[in-house]
Amino acid sequence: MAGNIPTASVSHQTGADESYHFAFASMTTLFFIWGFITALNDILIPHLKAAFDLNYVQAMLVQFCFFGAYFIMSPIAGKIISKIGYLKGIITGLLTIAAGCSLFYPAAEIGVYWVFLAGLFVLASGITILQVSANPYVASLGKEKTAASRLNLAQAINSLGHTLGPIFGSALIFGAVAHTEVIDAKSVQLPYLLLAGATILVAIGFKFLHLPVIQSIAETPDDNASDGKSIWQQKPLLLGALGIFVYVGAEVSIGSFLVNYFTQKDIAGLTEKQAGDMVSYYWGAAMIGRFVGAYLTRIIKPSYVLACNSILSMTLLIVTMSSSGHFAMWAVISVGFFNSIMFPTIFTLAIRGLGPLTSKGSGLLCQAIVGGAILPLIQGYVADISSVQASFIVPACAYIYIFGYALYTAKYRANQKNEITTPVEANL
């Protein structure tokens, strides 16, 4: 069952713009934080794999627990925010993240992998609460017509966090290993304790910040139906949810294998520290692609841009599977650039024309992020029975589906325009 995404309302009074600008600047720190922490998984996975002598499927349980929390906590987080409000929700999310990070210390002391996974689930639950709070809050900090641009800018800051996170993790985790020449789970204690302390400080800061109070709007009866239909009768939405599922799964899965892939002698032969630093290029390419994609989707139909990017991503994965050396390394890194516009484009195409069903449709799409928990496990299984290089066939198949969805939506919208006198876009 899809959970609703809480919507928000704020009264825009004269002289409030300055307050909204400050509030927006404050909120971008949250987007940075969860991007930064999420990207650390790409460093954590190969380190725990070596420390606990795990196979790839077992190592990918890191992403399973992390993104599984999104699926479980999204509807719960929505109900929490409806009761306590956005600002208290933000503080709750930050403190939950801190609690999850703190669990890494005892997990490393006792040397139990499952305690790490529990900590990751708690940490990701906090990020889920944070996202459900921050996204609608940012959208409401100003005029409705500029909400999309505010969210895009905030997401760019999130991408910056994704880019810098692996550098931080590589320096403190792999750097410690290189210094001691001993692979020990305890090397994750310091970075995650630092993150726990940082999120607690940010939570305290938000407690004392005088930010605009925004009230969540409860679901109206009209949210339950649109011309007698439910979200389960909206084919573009359902296919789009599967698109989000495979896209997030592909993006997360690729990032999860980069360190192990780049350290292989026939690929780049890098040290773990060097490979960890290279992961930042994958996420950095996505950050750059977000800005390029924002321009392209203004002048070219989004469905066409999505189709082009998915084919190019699949092609690059085929290249990395069939080549070696630094050429193979840069081919898979380049996929990050073409990933950049996929999530917002699929999301937008999927909810177009839903009207009063938009809230429920958005909830379904957000829960489809659970693909980040499933596809890494599948790729891990393929890597265990064959090789890491061959396992990239899994995300390659995901991009084939996304290409098909892009073509479907282009044809679907064209047919709609032929069937009705008023274009769908007029209702957006």
C-alpha cells in the first residue's frame, strides 16, 4: 500500500521573503546530509565485505537494510509528520540518524555484522523521516510556481553530498586500513561517530532556529478517487513505479560495486583508497548531469531525453563488461552522468494527469525506491557465480526497461492528445 506524501501550506505575507530565503538555506543542509551519508554505503560495503569475509550477496545486505527502511518507513513517516509537524519531524529524523550512526561503535567493538545492519536500518529510517519532512517544506517556502526550481536546487546540494561522501569515507576508513595494514571493522567507528555528533548539532540548531511554521494538509476525500478510479488503474503510474524501482536499483547497485571493481588488476588495479576516491566521480558526474538535464528537458520532450539517456547508460555498461583497464573504469563512471535526470523524469511522467490521486501516486513512487534494496542483491548473486564485471548485466537490463517506459509514455501522451481536445499539459 502506498503511503501519502504530506503536502504543505504556508501563508505568504509581505516581508516574509527574507525569512523564506534563510529557511531554504537552512533546509539545504539536510539534503546535503542525507546525500553524504547515503553515498558512504559505497565505501562501507567493500570494507565490511573484507572485514567479515562476506560474499557479494551478504555484503549487499547493507543496501537491502538501508533501502528496505524506505519501503517500511515511508507510510509511517507520513503519519508521524501529519501529527507532529514538519519542523519536529526534521529534528526527529536527525536524532534517529544520530542513533543509527552511534550503533556502529558497539557493532565494531563486538564484531557482529548484523548489528551493523541494524544500525543502517535505524539510520535510513531517520533519513526517510527527514525526506518526508524536508521535501514538502522546501516546496512551500515561496510561490507555488517556483517550487520545482527550489527542489531542483536542493537536490543539487544533495548531489554534492553524494559526491563528497565517498571522499570522506575513503580517507577515514580506507586511510586507516592503509596506515595499520589491518582490515578491521573498528575503522568505521570514528567517521560514524563524527556523523552522529554532526547530526545532533544540526538537530539542536533547528530546535533554536525561528523558521516559518508550515502546516501539513490532511488528505481530503477527493484523494481517494478520481473519476471513480484508483491508483491501481493508472497504467502510466504503475509502469512508472516499476521504472523507479529498477532505476534506483541500478544506480545504487552500480555504486555499490565500484570499489571492488576498480581494485581488480584487469580493470584499474587501484588501491581501496584510490578506488574509494574514484566513486566520487560517479556521483559527481550525476551532479553535473542534473544541471545539463534540467536544460535539455526544457527544450526536448522529457520522454525522449529519458530514452536517450537509458540507451547510453546501457551501452556504457556493455562497454565496461567487454573491455578492460582504465577504459572500462571510465565507461562505468560515465553512467552516473546519464543517470542524473532519470528519477525526476520518470517521477514526473508517472504522476502526470493524476489530479486528486497525485498524493497517493507519489507515495507509491517513493516506496518503489525499495529497488535499491533488491537489485544489489541480484547483482551480488551474479557476481558470486560469475564475476563483478559480468554482474553489470543486471543494471543494464534495468536500463532496457527504462528505455521501453520512455517510449511508452511518449506514445501514451501523443494518443491522449489525439483523443481529447484539451492537452494533458494544460492541467499541470
